[in-house]
Amino acid sequence: MVMVYQYIGVLIGIIGIIFTLLRFREGKMSLGMLLVWNIIWILIIIISIFPQSTGEFATLTGVGRGLDLIFILGIIGCYYLIFKIYNMIENIEQEITHLVREIALQRENIELKEDEENQN
Amino acid sequence: MLIETDKKPDSYKLFPESDLLIWMIIPAYNEEKFIGDVLERLFKMGLNLIVIDDGSRDNTYQIVQDLIKDHPGRGYLYQHPINRGLGATLKTGIEAALKKNADIMVTFDADGQHNPEDILPVCRPIIEGRADVVIGIRDFNEMPQHKKRSNQIMNLITRIFYNANVKDSQSGLRAFNYKAAKALDIESREYGVSSEIIREIKHKNLRMEEVPIETIYTDYSLSKGTNAKIGFKILVKMIREILR
């Protein structure tokens, strides 16, 4: 018997793949991230179609229940993403600081100079 | 309030015995209340000033600009279009001073907490060639309790993380010679910069001296600088740096 969540899972997976492909085509995603995300989406589709397969993986890893394994993997994945985003923001902050400092140095006494030019 | 001690004429030279070029580096963020007085006193002492406005939302920029107009060639104003923190501000100031071939750079807080009379003693070890960096040491016994505690914690943290033992790691009054300023590699954007400077002094094997300075406590200057919250933020940053 096919459960409702299986349809939803497959649907989410397909939508996910379409979105990542679109983002890759627009140049907003690197090839590496495209691969990572598509593997995640394909796994979701496979697990939705064959829910029993998680049970086998679970016994393989010793977790016990298939659903538990998915939860554990999901949480680890989320932490990894948070870490990545945190580092990205830190880099962006550094770049902004660099720009701001550069602008400040280039515009030394800018308004004073403008005043002088206006007077001349 | 600021203590009125400058009865000296405009021609008063800070160091008649030396012709080293000294630039004051003054970071300012929302300092409209006192920065005018502070800068005026420093100009009167014959010092050259570099002021960096770190994206203030008050009148700081305007006040400094008007003052600098009255002292052509002796003051430079830089503006961060958005607020980026003390570390970034000091970095901009040091870079600007290096471009002006400063022999000695002195960082000085804009909130009126330092006594300009302390600039000479802080510069002296550099002028006499004994040190590359001088840190002005505030008297912890005169500090209000909560300030004292957070500064002691910062000293401890600086010691644990950077293995550098100094009497006052968070002091805003410091002097660098050209070599030291050039060697400094500052990453920290915010208040952690003070500890980072101590780390750099140690890593780059710079000669350091510590000189006691006076601190003028006002309600205003007390509301700024290191407090427990900032201390905690600095701690988190240092842990991150180690994990990186």
C-alpha cells in the first residue's frame, strides 16, 4: 500500500531538483553544491519510494529504526549547513569591512577638498 | 568633566628634543559630546591628528570636520560609511598614518577618558629607542568595581589564549613606532582588537613597555568600552579563532 507521505516525498524531491537546476543555470550555485543538493533530493525520492530501505541502512549502522537514522542524518546535515552559512557570513563581513576601510582611505578629507575647489 | 590644564601657548611643542613625526590616531563612534574638546586640546599641544569616524549617527563627523578646517594640514578625517567596529577603525587609522610616514603613532580615545599630558610619557620609550610599542596602563584600583572586574577577566583571557601577560590588555592609549605599526596584523573588527594587538606584540617579538597613565572617569566614558557583554563577545571570538 502506498502512503500519502510517499507522494509528498517524491514531489518535494522533484521540486527540489528543479529549483537547484534553475539556480545552477542562473549561476547562483556552484557545481559542487549542485551535486550535493541533487544527491540529497534523490535520496529523499528513493527513501519515499522504498521506505523499507532505511530499515536496512539502520541495522547496518546500528541505529535500529529507519526513521531515527533519517532524523540523525538530517540534524547532522543541518548543523553542517549552519556552520557553512556562519563561515560565509563571516567572510562577507570581512569583505565589507575591507571595502569600507578602502573607501574611507580613498575619500580622505573629501568634503574639505570639495570646499576648496568650490572656493577656487 | 575634562580637567582644564592647558595653559600653554599654541607654539608649545610636545617634544622639543626630537623631530620625530607623531600622529595621533583617534577612533570615534558617536562621540559628539566630548570629541570637540579632546581634539582641540590635542591641536593646542601641536599634535597631528588622524580621526576615523566609524559611521557615527550623531554629529561627530561634522564637529571634527569643522575643527580640522581650522588647522589645515594638521588634521585628517576619514569616514567609514557604515559602522565596522573598533578593530577596523584602528586599522584604517594606522594605515593612514603609515601613508603619512609617521614615526610614532599614538592611539587615543575620543571620549575624554585619557589625559593628554600622558602622551609624552607614553611616547618617551619609543623616542629614546627602548621600545617599539608602549601600552598605557590604567590604575585598576581607581576603576569602578564592574569595570575593574571585566578588565581583569580580559587580562586573564589574553593570558590564556595568547600567552601574553600584560597589566592592562584593554587600554586605549598606546604608542607604536613605524616598524611596529607596519608589523601589526589585525583581524578582529571589534573590541577584541586590544587583545589582538597584545598577541601581535608577542608574535612579532616587538619590544614593549608599560607606562602608567591617568584615566578620567565620567558617566559618559563609563558607558563605553569594555563591559561584561563585550568581554563575553571577545571570548567567543577568541575560541573561534583557535578552532579555525
